[in-house]
Amino acid sequence: MTVKNKIIVWFISILVIVFSLAFFIIYSLSSSFLKENLKKNLSQTVEKNADEIEYYFILSGEDENIYNQYIEYDGGFLEIDDDFLNTVDGITIGLYEKNGNLIYGENPLGEHLLKKGFSNAILQTITVEGEKHYVFDRKLDGIGVDGLWLRGTVSEETALSGLKSVSKIALIILCIIVEISAVIGIIIAEKILKPVKKITQAAIQIGSSKNLKQRINLGEGKDEFKTLANHFDKMVDRLDEAFEAEKRFTSDASHELRTPVTVISAQCEYALESPKETEEYIEALEVISRQSKKMSSLINDMLSLSRFEHKKGNYEFCDFDFSTFISELCEDLALVESKNITLYTDVEKNIQINGEKELLERLASNLIMNAYKYGKENGVINVSLSKKGEKIFLSVSDDGIGISEVDLPRVFDRFYCVDKSRNNAGTGLGLSMALEIARLHGGDITVESTLGKGSTFTFII
């Protein structure tokens, strides 16, 4: 079942339940009220008719009323006033002797009613053929009427007949409302789920065509579907960037590996063409060794970068003394014997940082070793660590060959090498990875350089 159909079914079900519950409550309260009202009317009617009966020993012309009823009883006459009502609002009244003999009025239930004993001013019930009836008796007191009973009877259906008619109409109206609501529910569901349909279509198109340029573009808004669509678009943006980066990485890696492989292959073919002098074999092997080392370095850096990318978000950060950390690292790297370069440090004490030690060691090492690679003979490297306000600055400066203004914006690009002189020095991944590590820690790396005078790389967090 589709979400739309589920919404409609739930909508109609809840509507039916609410209406049914409301109908049941109203019906129950109304039924209870009408029954109580019917019982009250029954007792009041019987009491009222009790006042309409009088007894005369002798009738004179003055006592007779043409509108009244006169019944001979016990040597005298019972006068039934014209206000005495045999049947009113479904209530039937009968005048009985104590033995159950009907003197005047109505007995709608015949023998069933006669079997019910008299009980003064007490409401009784009797069920005949599944139908419930209320019975109310009133014993008459006074001269000549002592021993007579007035009995009122009314069916419960008298009270409920009107309510049942209204209920039937209400049920018909309920069915109509449900049908109208179903139509409205379909329209509302279609409108509400329209963005979901659009999102689904976009996802299908992206999946089938592998076109990550496809976007939903529902526009700005605060409702859940627009928020979902916007997050979906942002997710596809990131996927697109990741795939593009992957393509560039694969392309660059292939390009970088192609040269050493070609050189190694060419040297092998050259060495195998014909017998060579020992010096020629040695020269070919030296070329192969250099290119294999370059490939090994490149592959190691690529693996390190790949591991870093896959492990992002899973590194455990901790608080530690960054000053001591950098000082110890510089002491170790100062032992590097390269171009007779001297490493100087200016480290402010007691600077604390929250980060991942292994990654920050790689970042700092990359910046310092980069300075060694491109520094000049007998040059210097200056490493400084300081804190200003809430920011920490780690700077690595060299007096090497520097970087031109044209190449400066791209020094952090993967596999990017500034010129031929630098091409054989590194893989072009060190600075790229250092920048990724800095950003993982919420920081950044800036660079200032003058061609021929040196460069300064600063990690800021």
C-alpha cells in the first residue's frame, strides 16, 4: 500500500472512529435523558389523573357534568373528570380495582400487565416480546375510592423512537461526510506528497542515469518536505564533489604513476636490447631505483590519504600540551641531515590543544619536511608556536626557492607540483593532506611566499 493510500485510510478510519464515538456518546446521553424524562412524565401523568377522580354516594342534577364520565361503583358513583386522559404522549392510564379488574381506561398489555402486582408510587418495569415497558401505580385514598389503583404504562420505545429516527438520519449524514472527507483526503494527500513524488523521481533519475547534476529544487521553506529536499540536494552536492574529486584523484594518480612506469619499462628494454657495459647497466638500474622509490613514495602517500579520508569522523580527539609536542618533534627533525639546513624553534610554553596526536604530528612533519625539501643549501628553517586570544599559530618558514604568485593558489591541490625542479622532490600530496588534517581540526593553513626568497606556512586553529 502506498503512503498516500495509508494516509487516506488512516484519515478516514480516524474520522469514522471520532464520529462513531461522538455519536455513541451523544446517543447514550440523549437516550438516558429521554428515559428519565419519560419516567418523570409517567409519574406526573398518573399523579395528575388521580386528582381527576371523585366519588359520590348520590348524584344530583347540580353534581352532574355532561363532559364527565360517571361509573357506578360500590353503591355510589365514580366521577371521571373530563381532564382525565386515557392516553397522552404514549402513556396509557387505567383505573383498577385491587383484584386487577379494569374499571376505566386502557390496558395495552393485557394479561402481562395484570400479572404485575400493584406497588404504590414505585416505578416498575415489564418486558413483553423483547420490548421494555415502565409501569407506575398510584393508590387512591378517600371516601369511596379506597382500594382503587391508577396504573400508568408506557413503552420505552416511546422515548427512543424519535431518537432512532434522528440516529438514522445522522448515520446517513455520517456516510456522506465520510465520502466527502475521503475525496478531500485524496486531494490533500496528493498535495502533501507531491514533494515526495518529486524527490522520488529525482532519486530514480540520479540512480538510472548516474547524473549527479540532477537536483530537486523545491525552494526555501520550513516544512519537513522542503527541509528534506534541501538536505537531499546538499547531499547530492557533496556526492557530486566527492565523485569529481575521485575522478580527479584517479586521473592525477594515473598520470603521476604513468611517468615512472614508462621510464622503468624503457630502461628495462634498453638494458635487455643487447649486451652493455657494466657502467650502462648500473646507470639503468639507478634510474629504475629512483623511479621505483618515487612510485613507492607516491603509493604510500596515496594510501595514507585514502585511509585518512575513510577514517574521517572516527578519530578520537584528546587534550594535550601542544608546546611540548612540537618541541619534541622539532628536536627529532633537527637531526635530519639535508643540505646542511639548521632548524630553529620559538615555542611558547603551556599551549593546550584538543586534537588527534598522530594526525597533528603528520601535519607538522609535512610542513617541516617540505621546508627541508625546498630549502637552500646551508639555509635555515624557523618553527614558531604562539597563542593569540583564542587562536593558536604554528608557523614553518624557510629561505628556499619560494613559490611564484601564479603557482601559490594551487600549492594545496593534490599532485600539484610547482615546477620541474620541485617535481622530483615530492609526490604533491603532503600539503594537500596537511590541509585536510587542519580542516578536520576546525583550522586552516595559510601560505606566504616570495619566489627565490622562501616560504612561510602557518597552521591556524
